Amino acid sequence: MWTAWWLWMAGALVLAILEVLAPGFLFLGFAIGAAAIGAMLFTGGPAAAFLTGSLPWTLVIFAVLSVIAWVVLRRVVGVRKGQVKVIDRDVNDD
């Protein structure tokens, strides 16, 4: 079942929809990782032959791709220096 490319793409779509509902780059890295695995399985070749070998290796590659995608997203569109607002007084101090 884990070798079906459409299943990984459907999972990527579900994760992307979850990202819209809970913004903050929580699910987008996982969605990109799932889409990459789905694309590798769809195109075939040596990557697909390796992925169809065993579920643990497929999950490890998915995790590595997801972390790389998450790190790249945080670098490109993450919080910039100076964007964080620091509140130094309480509204009830008046």
C-alpha cells in the first residue's frame, strides 16, 4: 500500500489543507515530503525501486525530505529579525 504514488499525493493534499486550517508551517513540510515521495514513485527509476523495497526506508526518506523542506521554508519565509513584537507593559497598568 505504501508504494502507491497516488496515496502519497492524497496524503500531501490532506496535509496541505491542514496547513491552511492551522497556519504556521506545521504541516507544509510534511506535505512537501509526501509529494516528493509520491513524485518519486510516479516517475519510477532507481529512487522508486529503492522506495518500494521496504516501508521503514520509505518513512526515513519521507522524514528527511520533510525536515529539509521545513528548514528551507523557515529560512525563506520564516520570522525575520525585528518582526517579533515585544510587549513590555500590561494593558491593566493604567
